[in-house]
Amino acid sequence: MRSLIAVVNVLGALLMMFSALFVLPLATALWYRDGEALGAFAIGGACTLGLGLAFLLGSRLSGRRAELRPRDGYLLVTVGWLLVTALAALPMMIQGPHLSFTDAYFEAMSGLSTTGSTVITHLDDLSHALNLWRAALHWIGGMGIIVLAVAILPLLGVGGMQMYRAEAPGPVKDAKLTPRITQTAKALWMVYLGITVLCIGALVLAGMGLFDAICHGFSTMALGGFSTHDASLGYFDSPAIETVTILFMTIAAMNFSTHFVALRRGQLGIYARDPEARWVVTWLGISVAAISLFLWSNDVYPTFAEDFRHAAFAVVSVGTTTGFVTDDYGRWPLFAPMWMLFLSCVVCSTGSTGGGIKNFRALILVKQALRETFALVHPQAVTILKIGGHLVANRVVFAVLGFIFAYFMTVVVLCFALLLTHLDFVTAFSAVIGSINNAGPGLNLVGPSTTYAALSDTQTWICTLAMFLGRIELFTFFVLFTPTFWRK
């Protein structure tokens, strides 16, 4: 009981902090004199603040105080993410284009999970406040609402390590950049904020208007993909804007811990020594060249220059799980978009804002396969697994193998669930991969030239679940369904 009270207490503080995000759309509505949007976001902000205050007061009036246990972080992340998503959906239902709760919740989950899938059409006609809100959800979800809270909750007398361990991606959960977890969270957010400002400035210099630059800067750094236009980045038809976006999508796909260390030491060589950073560039570079040649050999565009331009943007956008679009790659020969969906599984680094299996896990899987092959020839040899010159403990290898098994089984189950609803295979498979990798567009009915509005409510909820599982890491959710988790 005390443990649940501690969780409710922290949830209250988290909701009160999340309510501060409503200041952005409220200020935007005031600036553009949009009374309807002002009312919608005022209601949403008041509900979020009121519920957070009720949780705080209720937990404190109970008279029982308790510290979070390590396993409480998993419950807190799961409940917190689902609850914050519901509150983020409120303004979309009130002021959005006649969205049902299902569609509004999907849109909010897509924002906070940095997926970028949308059920909204006529984005160009949305209010400035609502477009900024969608982008802000990307940005706040990019490094994780819970990690942001870690930096502030200690001020309220609540420790943050439990939440950080539950939210942090992959095998770097125990890594610390600074002596205290709160300092680590603050350092990461300062780097995140600084690079976001640079991205917005670069987009303005490339010819994008300030409001569009802010929204697309938020989406780019979060590797989200929400745009203010139905045509996404294709609306601008600007090689300069596309080049800037490619650069910052690649930066955001790398570990922000690497960015922090490189900035603190002033050494760009840090990136060359980071095996994940090297593989991000290698995967994307080789794929851009290969897809460009593939499109050219199939006469997709009139010139090789156009093949290269569209291939470079699409490969980096989908591969980094962003989901911006400049042209309908759904009409390309199937090999190209399928390869890009595969990249969305393995390109992004741990500690980045992207989704998927993550680069580090893929590297471990490959090296473990090579180690097993070597052991067949030399059964008495003692082999160790290293990445970047560092020994990888067997417990990490086993954890990665378990995660990847869970990942693929989740994809299989969700695909079959969509097939049960009579969806065609390509749409079902690409929708699941695009959702669980937080990549956004799929193919066919959910392709880059369409939206997820074509799906039924049941299909929409399946994709919503996939986005949620992909964002919070599978075991964070699955552990809640084990009997041992609930034992005293």
C-alpha cells in the first residue's frame, strides 16, 4: 500500500510538471488571437494541473510516506505514460478536427512516443496552437517525460534513480555521465535543448519560416515526424531544408551521452571512437548509395540527381525512425521501402531519441553469432565479447537476446492481430513495424501519402499499443504481468 502511495505522489508531481507544457499552445493561441484554441488548451491544462494536485494532496493526506522501490519505477513509467497521453489528447478532442477519443489518443501517443503517425488530414488548416502542441509532444517525449522529471523531482523530495532505470533505453541503464542521476538528466536535457536551438536556427537560415522551423525543429530532434503540412517536408521543395534536416536527424539518431562527452571535452574524435556512431553513419551512407542506384536502375526519376536527393532523404528519415516525407516512396519498387523499414529497426543508437531494436543490441547480436560460430570450430576456446574495446558481460548478452526474442514475438502477435481484422499483409506488417519502431508511415493503406485514418478503431488501438510498447521498452511493460512483481 505504501508503495502505491509513493507512486501516486510522484504521478501527481509529474502531472503538475506536464501541465506547464500547456503554456506553449496557450501563448500561441493568445499570439494568433485564436479563442477556440485558447479555451481548449485552458481546459486541458486545468484538468492536468487539477488531477496532479489531487494526486499529490491525496497521497500526502493519507499520512503514509514511503520511498519508491526500484521495481516501482516500472509501474510509474507505464501508468504515467498512459495517463499523460490521455490528458494530452483532451485539447485534440475539444479543438481538433472532430476527433474521437480513439483517434485523439492515437495522435497523442504518436506524439509522445515520437512516432509521427497521424490520423489528421488538412494539417495546413489546423490552428497554430494545435500544430505546435503536436510538435511539443514530440519534443517532450524525445528524451522521455520521466527522464525530464528525474532532474526536477528531487526538488520535491523524490529520488529519481528508479524512474531513470525504467525509462533509460537498453543496456546503458547503469551508465552515468555525472556523479548524480539528477545531474545526468540535466546534462542530457541541456545538450538536447542546445542542439534543438541550433536545428531551428539552421532551418530558418535554410528558408523556413520561424513557426514552421520551431515545429519541425522539435520534430526533427525528437525523430518524430509530425509536420505542419499534409505534404510534410515536401511542401517546401527545398534541397537546403532537406540537407539541414538530414544532418540533424543523423545527429539525433546518435547517443546523446556521446554528444555530451564530445562537447564537454571538445573532441570530435569521440564520435570516431563510438562504435554506435560509426555504425549509424555506415548504415545510412551505404543504404543511401545503394537505394540511389536501385532507383536509378529502375528509372524511378528522370535523373540520377533526383534519385539521390529523394533516396538520401527517405533513407535517413525512415532509417532514423523520423518519418518526414518529401516524396511518396510507397510507389517505389517494394525492395526500397522494405529495406528502409528494416533500417528503422537497427540504425538508432541507445541513448538517442529514436526507436527500434537499437544499434547496440544489433551489434551484440552479430558479435554473439560470430562467437557461437567460432566456438563450433574451437569448442575449448574461451572467447569474450567486446564492443568499442570494452568487455560486454554475459548478463548483458543474455538480456539482449531475451529482448530481441520478445521484440520479434511482439511483432508477430501484433501482425496476426491486425490480420484478424482483415487488413492486407503489407499494410499490417508495415503498420506494426512503423509503430513499434516509432518510425511512423508504413505502406499501402498507411503509406507516406496517406494517414492512419483509414484504419478501424480496433486497428488503431493495436497500432497505439505497438507505439506504446516501442517507446517504453517491452520489459518495462511485460514485467507488470508477472506474479513476482506484485509479491511483497
